[in-house]
Amino acid sequence: MRALTGVRVGIVTSTVTGILTFLVAPAEAGIGDGKQVDPPADVGPSDRIQSRAKFTAHNSPKSGTPMAPVGGADWAPPGCWYEPQFTAKEFQRFAKKQSMGPDGYGRFLIAQYGKDDFRSGEAGSWWKKKTSDSPNADYTVCPSQAYVFLDPKKKAPADIPALSPKILAGLAYEQTRLPAPPVKLSPATKRQIVNLDTHVRFDAPQDRVWVTASIDYLGLDIAATTIATPKSLNVDAGTHEAAPRTCTYDLEKVKGGYQVDSKGADCNISYERASGDGGQHGTYPFTASLVWDVTWTDSASPDGPPVGDPALPDGQSTYEQDVTVKEIQSVVRD
């Protein structure tokens, strides 16, 4: 895998507080009695293990806002997945370091997973369920088992969400932060005039943003890059006292990114009434929303061949600013 550079923007944490009841294999080596075993209620901090996935951001400002799907698209980032955690010997040592009392977590692990010395000598490793900490994630399809034994060279069972470029792309989408639209108005925000067109432009070209998610551990070496490319700008006057109230502009690709300038466009907002008392008091909330076309590749490069399945929803970043609209007073003399 190619080296990754940039700013590390996040790590998704894992919890095991949601472990449910498990069925154990027949008793082995005097441990367990072949009956149903419940995991301990409190497994301790040693089992709250962070994901090994790494996230690297490019052109994504720390002060930006998390990318949100446009129009409430029916999409959610992955709620859980499995990724390599232990070799057989490492898992065995880990289990024996836990509490071995009647209700200890180590006793539970050995009873649940320790048959045949944690499958020592088999091709593969033990993968642990990781759980997203995102409030937007979909947790409805998360299996109950905390560990599964998988070979990264073989396809995982359909009901096991093993970490894949597809899952990494969804996690990278969740980690993407977008800049606010760099919008400038003419006339300026405090100098808007009734019945005068409001021209919109960027004060600087806006370039694409991408986040690469990757993992290289215990034979699993994969990556995915989610790319957000600005494609259109929607503006809203913030009041019905404008004609039109909204306009949409396609962006133009220029050196350094994408640009917009609505001067001469078919659609430009024009306020029909002053804000407040003749423009002396009160404002209108002018909103600019930048829509981003989102694609992904199954590599560490944003320029790799795009993968279309599954498609990721367009993203959006929004900026609101108050505008003051005044009337021009004219004096007519005979």
C-alpha cells in the first residue's frame, strides 16, 4: 500500500457493552460445562479497543462541518464491522489475562472461543466487532458475536460485515469535513438595495476534498478513498419578499478548483422589500448551500477508478449570513 500523508481526522472506537448471550461449544480442557454462558456485565477497560483503521484527510478543514447527505438521503454510515484483532496465540494470551473467576470475562472467552486452542494452526485470525460512535450510523444489522475467525484471503459469510473497501468508504464519508461556501455578495451584505440584483461569487476557487481510510494488519491490507467534488451552489434569500427567492448555479472548473460568478446569469435574487424599518433595523438570513458530488475508489488514491456500488449520496455544506436591505430614497423637484 502506498504511504499516506495528511491530517489524521478521526478514530472510531469500539465497545463491548452491547455483547449479548452466546452459546458455547462443548466443554474443553475442563473449562466450561457445555451450557449457555453469559458474558460478564462489566468487562473492564481492556476490552474497549480502538479500531486500527486510519483516516487521512486532504483539503478538509478542521473548522469545517461534517458532510451531510443532501435532502435527507436514505443513507447511513456503517454501525459496526469486524476487523483483525488477534492471532490464535494472541487471543489465547489475552483471554488468560482476564479475570478467571466464576463470572470472569476470561473464563467466558475461553468457553466461547477457546476450542482447539483458539483454532491455532488454522489459516486466518480472530476478528473483533467494532462499533461506530456516530449518532448517524445504522446499528440494526450488527451481529451479536464479539469475535469471529476469518481468513482475509477468503470471502466472509454474508451475515458477517467484515471490513472491506465498501465499509471503509462509508466510514471515510462520515469522517469528511467540508468548508463553508466562500460566498461574496455584490452589493455587500450590509448594502443590499431593493429591486437590485444580488450577484454571487466565490472569493477563491473551491477544490475537491477527500478522505482515505486504510488498514494493514494481520494479512488485511485494504484502503478506500471518498472524494467530494463541488458541483453546484444553491442560494436562498431568506424571505418571500424576493423575486426569485432561490437560485441554483452550476460551478465552473478553473485553475485551482471550481468557481461561480452569477453576474450575467439568468437567475439572480432581487429583494422587493427592505429588511425591517426601511432597512434601518432588521436583516434577512441569506443562505448559501454548496452541493458536492461524492464518489469513492477502492484504493488510497482519489484518482483511482471510481466504484459505483454502492453509490454514496451527494454531500452538502451550508453558510448563512445576515443581509441588510435598504430602499433608495429619491427626491423629485419640479
